[in-house]
Amino acid sequence: MGETTGGGGWRRAGFAGAAIGVLAAGAAAGVAVERLTVGRSVRQKARLALDATGPYGTLRGTPGRALADDGTVLAYETDETDGTGAADGARGAGGAGEAGGTGVAEGSGEAPVTVVFSHGFCLSQDSWHYQREALRGRVRTVFWDQRGHGRSARGPEEPVTIDRLGRDLKAVIDAAAPEGPLVLVGHSMGGMTVMALADRHPELIRDRVVGVALVGTSAGRLEEVSYGLPLAGVNAVRRVLPGVLRALGSQAELVEKGRRATADLFAGLVKKYSFASKDVDPAVVRFAERMIESVPVDVVAAFYPAFGAHDKLAALAAFRDLPALALAGDQDLVTPASHTEAIAEALPGSRLVVVPDAGHLVMLERPGAVTDALTALLARAGEGPDNG
């Protein structure tokens, strides 16, 4: 198909593929200026250099596999507390057969708290790099890849619904933390996943969950988000995007070629819609690019309809009596801070944190603020690293 379409065809497909999920036409001007001042080979070398920079995505725990109710294999990793098989960066695939146990500390008589992290759309469990680094060895944690992302399988169901993701989270909890108290942490789509779990399994929230953190996410009304674009333009995109996504999803190989060919534009789009500050580490930006570009366009197409249908405001009632954190970047263009404020209003006992000069990937852009807020939540839940 690539030979008959020609270079112009797959470049056009690449521009469309790059725009999927971020709706970021406004970044193109900045990329054009960069093209005039920096040679393409220089930019390529810079990306390769950044790929080898920093520890991002290198933290590994004890791997395990959960089986969703439709047979999809979901990958997760567990970091234990020091003294109970503590994780370190060198741990890898060798422990897969032992994963999925109770996580009970030897001789303790009871299961420790487990903090379960759910990542956002077009990301992976590695998006929690800084928080994982800060908490490892201090509290038991589980990080998992949503279906079609990271190391998890895609599954047979398309389109994918948020309710389906909630059932997936339940499968991961059953495998990785079948007993003991839980703290649930979700970013963006991961926060929606947590809400879907609460909607379907309020008894689990009542009996086991001792705290919840919803980061850069929304309980619904995502059709009102403008992504920083004129309203008329956003409405036009929404009308045509489902059909465009279906078409591009059927030509995934072509679109992936286009993504590579238009890497400069894609990088500009990711930076615009992921980060807000000018001083964000270029290696962090490149890390985000790698996560996003690793998700095939047909997976993007399978997930997209779920966001327009997402409405889980009522499900938040399950968390009303729990210590809760609602956190967002003040310049988030994907799930604006107003959506996080609405979540906080639905949870009167929650702590609202709006991080200044931060965008959608606030946990990577302002990691200290996010980690501090999570540590405070654990302390409020009586399960903080210093409370054991």
C-alpha cells in the first residue's frame, strides 16, 4: 500500500495520525520555525541522544499477569516494601511465576496496604516513573498497563469502553492484591478507570479502599473541552474524527510510517498538550513522545469513542467518605483543571491541588508536587510510608 500511495500519501496520513488524541494543530507553527533553524539530521540525532538520557522507563518490579474476564492478558508489576522481597531496578522477567500472590509481609499476619496506579490514554505504567521511584521500598505498589498499551494484550472487544477498563482493573486487583487495604491512583483515562471500578464494584471500595487519588482526569462532559482551539474548529473535528479514526485504523501500517516521517510535528504536538512549563527536561518530553508514539493508531481508534460516552459523576459517591486527592495542572488542555475541581466538589472531604505552570502530564512535569500530595494522602489514610 505504501508503494502505490507514494510519499505524499503516507506523509498526509502521518499528519492525521499525529493529530489523533491530542487535536493539536496550534503546535504546527512552532514546529515550522524549528524546521527553518535546525536541520533534520540534527533533530534526528538529538532525539536519539535523548532516547538514551535519564532513567525514564527503566524501573522494573516483579512482573505478573492478570486475566481479564474476556481472556485478555494484562501485564502488571509489583514493588514490595523493604524486607518483603523489595524491588530494585534490576528485577525483571525472572519473577513472573511468583507474581499474583497476596503480598503479605513474612510473619506480619496481615496484608499490607497496596497502592494501585492506573495510567492514562496512550501512556503506560512507566508514566508514573517519579512516583514509583519515590515510593519504592516504602509502600507496596502495583503498576499495570491498560489493554492495548505497554506490555498488555489488546483484547477482542472494540470499541473499548471505560466500563471495560474498570473490569480490567478489578482483574488486576484480584491477581496482584487479592486482600488487604487499597489506595487507588489514576491519571486521566486511569482516573476514569478507577471511577468505572467504583461504579461496578462499590462493595470493593467500601470494604477495602482506604484512599483514592484522581489526577488530571474527568468524571464526564468531555465533549465540552476545547483543547485550546476555537469552538467551531473543535466541533468540526468532533464531527469528522470518528470516521477518520476508523479509516486510519484500517490503514495502521501506512499511518505508522507517516508518524515516523512527521516526527517533528508529532513532537511539537506532544509537548503542547502534555506540558505547560518552558523548563521541562527535554529528556522527559522525549520520554512522553516515546510512550505516546508506541500506541498503534488502531488502538487509538478503538479507545476514542469511550471518552465522549464517559459519565461517572454518580460513581464518585463510593469515595465520599474516604481520604481523597483531586489534582491537576492549572494549564491542562486535555482534561482542564475545572474538571478536577468538579470532582473535588463531589467529594467534600477531598483535598484539591491545582499545580501551577503544569499541563496534562503533571506527574512528569511537576513530580515533586504530585509525590508530596500522594504521600500526604497516604498519611491521611493512615497508611503512609512513615506510619508502619
